Amino acid sequence: MRLGTHLTGGVLAYTATATLFQLPWTATGVVVAAAASAAPDVDTLGSTVGRVFSPLARRIERRHGHRTLTHCYAAQLAVAVVALPLVYLGQPHLYAALVVGYASHPFLDTLTVQGVRVWWPWSDRRGVFPYYNRQPTAYRTTTGSRADSFFGAFFLVATVPLAVVQHDGYPRLVRVVQADASAAVRDFLDWSAEGYLVSVEVEADDPQHLRRLSGTFEAIGTTGQNTLLVRDSTGRTFSLGPAYTADFQPTRAVAHRGERVTVSRRRVDLAGRVLADLDGLVPTLDSGARARHLLDGQLTLTEDAGVTPDEFRFNTVEGTDRRLSLRFATLDDLDRLALSGLVVEAGVVTVRVYLSPGQAEGYSPDDPAHSAVRRVLFAHKPSEPPRLLVDEGDRVAIGDTVAVLETSALATARLDVEEAQADLAAAQAARPPASGDPVALRQRLAQAEARASRVVDRHAEGFEPLATVEAARSAAADLRSQLAQAEARAAEWHAQQAERAREAGAHLRRARLRLDRASRDAVVRSTGAGVVRRIERHDYGPDRTEVRIVLVAPRPPSTTSAASQTTQGRRP
């Protein structure tokens, strides 16, 4: 075979070996395979390699002949043994490139009419491939022929798709063709063990609920050799696997290797602590989102968890009475189920955090601060939402107002105050009726008395009759009677208005007292000090909603530990 055919054949052999055994396919390996595939022709001056190393080629060819010393099985075995240190040096792909590249040369030479004395020096019988008894030269070629050129071109073309397949290995190709849950599970286990994130391209159906799942999802774990757990962008988790054991049965499931990550695993004892303390063990990325993480563990709570299973997804959080089970859960799952404020009586949680290489954890998961938990509880009607005065992350002291309840009693008291104020203002602004005004009657009486006096004077002078005098005096007397009645009515009206104003003032004072009492009852004050970790709401029927404000503060060191630290500090 020509040099070009040997070179492409050696590279093809190396590529096929790397693909089959999942070895690295590198440029160095290609060069080594090409050089090794040309090396056996150092035994003849008729080859390019022989002309480069002519003294060695001349000596081997004169003494042993062509296709003997460097082409036999013994030479191939010697190369495999001599190259073994490459394996111990952590370069198995270079070892494979050298061995298969070298062995490809004698094999290709067996395709020629001349064959190869493969059993040299024990036998001169030539090895040929393929072998045909009736015609020894049948189905074989000669060096430099068209068939030789065809083989070289074919090897070159065949190397390209094999190099593409080699990127993930031959088993990976089989799994891509298989494209089911079990293949995706094997890919996930292999890549996650190497520290890679895994995504899965899924086409799946749920015949029981007539649902379909399609798209690319994050693979987070397995529950068996045929069941894979995936999570969508909204945080929902689904299982892919056989019918009646998984949420969806995939018609296509192809795993894809993602970025390389560093996995940090921590076991945290949460006895006497709140679930929200786990938030401090998961670092926050520059984008403000939490880093990828998973929570696993069995916990016993101080109260009923109240978790309702969801039959349409894989339940990463399950609770029965005071028992809580976490499997591939996240902090978002705890927030969604309003469990972050619950206090743990006993239990250990394993926290797995996935960080990019070189990314600092930014927290101390080995020594989390032991926290004292305080909870402020109050209830209200769903139709009367409270006005919260604190938010998550705010620091609260004992006695601080954290919420104001908008109760019906408070609303009624406010209306009573407004009504009493209006009544008092109306009483103070009232005016007596104009028809019985004593001032006008006094003016009319003065005018009537003056007229009567003039009439009397004119009667004395003889200008007015006695009847006119009597009429004037009678009119003045009537006005005096009307004035007396008007003054009595005015006095009575003022007394009534004074009583009305007094009653309105008393009503206003009572309304303000009720408003003050209702306002005090509507104010919710903190019974502890700390940082607001969670604000949770729980509905208990159509008429009651409970609000739980969780405060977390570092516990002071115990007297024993403080004394121990003091003693240790005084040791010489």
C-alpha cells in the first residue's frame, strides 16, 4: 500500500478505537497514529520512510527483506509492550494510537498480492486477507493500483463520521438511537458522575391524564434504572419511565451533556431549627437567583406539615402528620408549600449545591449559625386583609408593630367617630328659627310703645279719639305677650341645643374610646427580636386565614460553652 493509504488507515483505526472505547481523540493522537502507521516501512528503501532513514532501511532490507522484521506479529507485540508506560502516565489514547496505528500497516499490506510474513522469523509463510484457496491472488490489490487509491480515499472519508461519533463514544451513539428513558438514565449517571449537568430532550405522553410533555428539561436524578426525574423552568418535577410507575412515558428521550460543575455536599442537622435556615446554605448567584441545589432528608416537625400530594407531578416534598420527606427538593418547593417557617424537632438534610468551576461558595456550610426561632401568629377574615408593616429581611425588635388588622370593629369605630363628629358640628352650627326671633319682637314692641305714647299725647291735645288710644295700647300689650313667649321658646331652644351638643360631645368621646380600643386590638406587635425570615399565610376555611411571621435570630452562646472558651483561653 502507498504511504497515503497507510496514513489514512492508521488514523481511521485510531478514531475507531477511540470511539469504541471512549478514549480522547486528540490532534496528538492523530499524529502518533499516522507516524506509527508509516513506521513499518522503514525496512525498505522503496518507501518514503525508508528513504528518510536510509541506513537503517538498507541494513534491514539486505539482512531480512521487506515485510518481515517490522511487519510480523512479534514486532506488533513488541510495540504494544514497549508503549505500556504511556498507560501508566495517564495517556491511554496515545498508547492506543501507537499500537493500532502500527498494527494497521501490516493488516493493510495483507490486502496486497504479496502479503506479509506475519509469523516471521518462525515461518516464511505469507499472510493474506482475504484468503481464497483456488486463486491465491483473488480479491487482493497491488501497491499503487486504483484499488490502493480507493482504499486511501475511503479511509479518509470514513474517518470524518467516526470522529463525530467519537465525541461522545460509540455507547453514546447507541443510546441516542435507542432514545428511551433507560438510555437517558445511563447517560445521566455517567455524566453526573463526571461532574456535568445533564439536560434531556423529551417527547412523552401521559395516557392516564391525557397529557403531553415536550421540550428540553433539566435532569436531576433517578428513582430506578429505567426512571429519570426532570424539572422544567417553573420548578415542576416529572418522572419519565415505564407505564404506571412514572408520570410520563417517553417516546423519545435523548440526554445532552451540559457544563461542568463542582458539587458541594453537606449534611445539616436541623433539630430545633427552622427550615428557612437552609436558605443560608445555598449561595446566591450574581443574577440574584439561587444556585442549583437539591435537598434530601427525613424530618420530624413540631406540627403537622399539611402537604397535599399532587398526582400530576413527582412530589419532591411529601408529608404525613409531622413527618416530612424531601427527595430532590429545592428551597422553592418549600416556599411554594409554605413550609419554610416550620420548626424541625429532629432530622438531617443533605444539601447538594452545584457551582461552576472556580466559583466561590460565598458561605460557610460547615458551621451554620444556630438560630433561635420566634413566630408571630395572628388570624383574620379573608375579606379583611391586614396591612403588613414588615417585609422579609427586615429587622424587628420586641414590641415593634408588624401588622395592622383591618377588622370590621375598627371600620365600625371609625364610622361612629365620623358620625359623632358630624352630629357635634351640626349641634354647634344650629341657629334658632327666624319666625320667633325675640330681637325682632323687641324692636316691634319699642315701635308699638312709642306709637302708643304719641297717640296718648295727641289724645290729650284732642287730636286722637279714645278708641285709637285703646287700640295702640292693645297692640303694645300683644307684642309684650309675644315677646315673652318668644323669649321662653328661645330659652328652651338654647337649652335643647346645649343638651344636644353635650350628648354629641359625649357620643364623640365614647366613639373615640371605642376607636382607640379597636385600634389597639388591630395592632399586631412582635413578641420577639430578629430578622423576618418568612411571611406565610394559611387558609383554614372560608372565614379564617392565619398569618405566620417567622423571626430568626442567632442564639447566644450557652454558659457552659462560654466558660469552656474562657478556660481554654487561659491555658498556658
